[in-house]
Amino acid sequence: MQRIGHLVPSTGIGVERWAAQICKPVSIETAQPIGRAALPEVLSGPALAPSQSNELTRSARLLADAGVDAVVWGGSSSDLHGAAHGRAVARWIEEVTGVRASTVTLGQLDLLARRDIISLALIAPGSEQVAGRLADTYLAAGFKVASVTALGLGTPREAAELPVSRMRKLLLGADSLDAQCVVVAGTELPVAPVAALVERELGKPVYDGARVAIRTGLDLLGLTVSAPEWGELFSVDQKAGVCCDH
């Protein structure tokens, strides 16, 4: 059995909602334990505070106790502070756990690069201010942000409980003609159930944090999943770049 550890803020439920269903076709049995860190969903400041780093270390060690073979950090801090911050967090987790690690942001950025995507339409669950900081991360990584949609949701729970039917309408409405794909920040919005449908309607891929985190963990272990009902992310063999060495 191979184990992919997902390290998430204590408020997060997005990854575990879909991981078992998406990974069901994997020929090698996998387990995906969830480690929760008592951290705010959106961290502010240039880096993790000492108290926050201690909590992240504690949670990572618990995942190591579970015998994980890889770890993916699914918090929003890397989105807000850029790829360099994400690489620092990934290396930190690697030092603590002794296994390969990445973040949902690194997986997302490398995924876009490997798909030769230049422009994207960005959806953020929170405020316009946070959405702007998220857009800056993609701009700094060399992507064009064709449009930004801030949903103004107040909490991760509010995002997770958004009706799937409304999520589909939001995805369709947030698209831009200049965008090659739609990127949904964070892991809580219920994109997974409608991703394949929306991709057919738009004629372009949709990449949300929860499914990217799952795909990133699989890539860390060299595994692929053929599950096109969950969208383009799981219907092609091309791996996303997931490590923190560049």
C-alpha cells in the first residue's frame, strides 16, 4: 500500500471529500490520511509565524507516523505568498517527514506550465483583496490572468456548502474568451462533481485546488488515475511537476 498524506488547515474538508472516489480506479492500493493543522485558512504575512510553524511541524510528524510516502500541503498560504514560499514549505515538510512533499500551489503552477497554458481565468472564494494577491502569484510565475472573480465568501465552510448547481453557473460565468483554462483557488469549493461537465461546456480545462492536490500526490508517487468522469486532470497521462527543486 502506498500512502499519500494530505496536510490541510483544520477547517479544510475539500480534499477528503473527493480523494477516495477519484482514486478508486488506481491499480495499486492507496491510502490518503489527512493531517490537520490548527492554522487559519488564509495565512497573512511574509512567512509562517513561529507558533504556526510549530503546528505545521506537529501535524507533519503525525502524518509521518502514519507511514506516508508523500505529503501535499493544501493550505492557501502558498497561493498568497508565491512559488518561493511554497517551495520553502515543501522543503520544510520533507525535512520533518523524510518523504517527498509539495503544495497545491506548486502542483497547480507546474501543471499549467506542462499543459503549455499561458492565460487563465481565476476564481477565488474570498474577498477581492485576497483574489488580487492570488492573481499576483500567477502573474509572478509568468502567466496572464485574463479575468479575476472574487466570490466574497466568508469562511471555508461557506465555500464547501455552496450548492453544486450554483458552482457550475459560477464556473461558466467566470470564464473569459482570452483564458485557456479556469483556475479555482483553494480546496473547498465543490468543483469536482461538475468539472467534467463544465469542461465540455467551455471547451477548456478547469483546475481547482482539491483535485490538483489529489493529482499532485499521485504524481509524487508516479501513479496515474484514469477517471475522466472527474475531469481532464484524470483523463490524461501527462504528469504535473510537483517537486520543489526549481
